[in-house]
Amino acid sequence: MIIGSRWQALSEKERARITAMLRDSGGHPGRLGPRERKELRKLAGKLDLAGMSRELLALVRSQVARRKPRR
């Protein structure tokens, strides 16, 4: 849900562009040209990856806190 809501916040054109760039580079942004890397960073900024990581970390911590102790 956390990742999906941020992904859906991008326009269809932006989502398609990110997908195409990562597919063309084989998942390695370093294989992109300087202009494409700059564009990818701009689009990734719209995803607010730092905020997403904070939300995911809070979710993991709550799961660990609920875990029963081993016997």
C-alpha cells in the first residue's frame, strides 16, 4: 500500500518513463546517459523515497514489537 500509493501519485506518462528507463538500463541507472540519470533522479524525487522508507521502517518495527518471544 505504501509503495503503491506513491507510485499512483505519478502521472501515467511519468510511470511509463521510469519503467522504460529502468528496463533499457537493465535496472542499473549508471548505464543511462547523464540527461536520463538527471530525469530519473527528478522522477524518483517525486516518489519521496525517504518518506517511504520511514513509513516502511515504522511498519517493520511494529511487526517486530508484536512478535512473540521464542521458547
